[in-house]
Amino acid sequence: MFSYRHAFHAGNHADVLKHTVLIATLDHLLEKDAALTVVDTHAGAGLYRLDGDYAGTSGEAAEGILRLLSGKKEPAAPAAAAAAPAAKSAAKKAAPAAEAPLADAIARYLGVISDFNPKGGARVYPGSPFIIQHLLRDHDKLKLFELHPTDSRTLSANIAQLEAGRQIAVLLEDGFGSATKFLPPPSRRALVLMDPSYEMKTDYGRVLDFAAEALKRFATGTYAIWYPIIPRPEAHDLPRRLKTMATKAGKSWLHATLTVKSSKITKDAASGETQRPGLPASGMFLINPPYTLKPLLAEALPQLAERLGQDRNATFSLESGG
Ligand code: SAM
């Protein structure tokens, strides 16, 4: 049914963006004592080995978390965001990023990764379920949806090792179809992470339907949606339609994007073979984001674009409304 396996992509630049935003969001939501419920509608396998077969085959982490850890930069990478008119206000801050100390949100993300790798490096990469569980307190709850039978089995086995009891529920169910049943949670505090694989182009419409239904049930929840920035009309329309939805509902929103390379398909001069660029960019769209998120990302995104940028197209954008 599905061919997408997150193990091939774990720790790539999209995970770096997504997990940096996730941690910064959770840090704020966990400042209040009242219980928080986190719903992860597309959980994946939970934990990945970056030296394992899957990750080793694709090598995507080399251009994400591993590059960030090594501090290596491509010589061709420009001062981040210099080419991004949409990110004009933030671009002013981009120039001194090379000399600046590591942004707090990136340092925090790397701190969480190092908690899973006490000997250094990133041999183990935590997916969203493990990152979330690592930060939650005993009285918080985590609901994990994963529909791929193999990944769901791996996730259940990984989660079982945590001995977290009833704090964590793993559901072999359609996250789009049934995750709203947990909204609103009894404590009326929730974060919903939606991170589909967008393997099927109907996923874009299903994200919108889910967000509309979730807002109807629980208008004050925080919703964080990841999406790929690829040349496909549905991908292009998604943030625009989410903005309209949030604005109509009178809710605040935040939209952050990170581009690491050109999306152009090229031909290898010697072999004449077509070279596809792989995922060049991705975005995070949040409804009801914490007020602390925007300043943290304004500092972090220029550094991410600079450190993860692979060519002159590396850039970022950050906008908010409501
Ligand atoms: N959120 C994970 C993380 O950050 O570590 C990565 C998730 S991965 C991008 C998307 C996952 O969604 C895949 O493991 C896929 O099998 C699963 N999936 C696809 N369609 C689904 C659905 N309708 N409901 C639940 N899971 C689904």
C-alpha cells in the first residue's frame, strides 16, 4: 500500500527543520503545569539508526543533522536568505550568522539529539515520537498514529522499551481519519503534529480537511503541519489555504520554510543522465503557535540556511499572521 519509509529520510534537512520547530513549540507548551496531550498523526518508526542500511543507502542525514553537527558549509552557500525577497526583514539578520553563536533553537535541538547519543555524533536519530516522549512529563499524554504495518510494529516495539505504560498509545489507524477523536483532550491543552509522507497527492487535501475538522472541535489547540516544497500545485497551495483557514477562524498562524538547494532537474554533462535534486525545501505551518516561536526561528533559520545550504538557492522565509 505505501512505499514511503521514513528510515530512508531520517535526519535529513526536513527533519532538522521539523524537529527544531517541534522542540521549540513543546518547550513553551510544557512551561504550564496543566497536562498536555500530543497527537502525532503520522509517527513513523520512532527511532532510527543513521549507520543502518536504510539511512546509509540514502545518505540524506549527511545533508541534515550530520552536516549541522560537523559545522561543514558549502563554499557556494550565500549569506542565507540574500536571494529571498519574501524573507526581507529576516535577511538583515542573516549576514552575521557565520560569526554568531549558535541560535538557541538549534542548540536546543542538538542538545536533544545528543541526549540520545551520549558518546557524541548522531548514530541514533530520534523521530518525532521519541523527541516528544523525551520532553513530556509523567502527567502528559502521547497518541501515536502509524498506518504502515512494518513501521507500526517497529514503533510499538521501540515504545515498549520505554515502559511508559498508559502515557503513550500507539494506534495502527489512519491518522487523518481518526486522530480528531482525541480532541479536545480532558485538560484542553494539545499539540497536534501532522507529518504525512505526501506519497499520495490526496494527502494535501486530507491535511486541510483534518485541520478544518480539528479547529471545529478544538479551536485553541496548537497544530503543526510539515509539508514538502516541490513543484506540484497541491504543495504550493497548501500553506496559502492553511493561512486562509486560520485567518477565517480568527486564529494566529506562523509559516517557516527552509530551502537548501535548487529544485531544477539537470543533466550530467558527461553521462547525459537526468539528475533529480531530491527534496530541495520544506515548510512548517502552525496554527495557534506559541508567541515565543517566531523570535527563536528568526534567529535559527538564517543559520540553518547557511549551514545546510548546498548551493546559491539556499534560503528561508518566516511569516506570521492573526
Ligand atoms: N513524524 C515522523 C518523524 O518526524 O519522525 C515521520 C513520519 S513520516 C514523514 C510519515 C509516516 O506516516 C510514514 O511512516 C507513513 O507510513 C505514515 N503514514 C502514511 N499515511 C498514514 C496515515 N493515513 N495515517 C497514519 N500514518 C500514515
